Amino acid sequence: MSDNVYNVLFLCNANSARSIMAEAILNRIGAGRFKAFSAGSQPKGEVNPFALQLLESLNYDTSFARSKGWDEFAEPDAPEMNSSSRFATAPQTNLVRSGRVIR
């Protein structure tokens, strides 16, 4: 088994529920192998309280949870992503970072 930790970015529109839950789940089940992040193309600015309630009822850490734009991951000091996954409900928009398109 590899000692590498792979960074994964979950993308959705509002970054208020689906991508937040995916981030929490992968950070738990992939601990030591994966580090998950999430962001949205049009962040809502707050996390859906029902998503937080569900995660907390299943004993997931929610201290990380905040709705944020994917522009944070386009900054030069942002973590390098090994993979990204998009929960699409609107026309696709791609994140461009360091001259590469993340889909």
C-alpha cells in the first residue's frame, strides 16, 4: 500500500449539502489515504442545517463545514488536487487552476 495521501475536491453548485457530506464521509473512511475538500461554483454562504444534523447524528465531525467558493482552490497556495468529483445540477462550469482544467 502506498504512503501517499490523495487530495480530492468535491464540487457542487451551492456547497451547502452534497459536497459537504461527501467531504465528511471521505475524510472519515479514507483517513490516512485521502484528504477531502469541497467547494461550490455559486456558494450559498451557509451549510444546510439538515445536512449538518444528519452528519452529526452519524457522529461525523462537522467542525470543518462552511460553504465556500472553488476560487479558494485556484489560489497558488491551495492544496494540489489529485482528483475532483462534481455533483451537477446546472450547466457544467470548469475550475481552472495553474493552467489546467479540473473536471
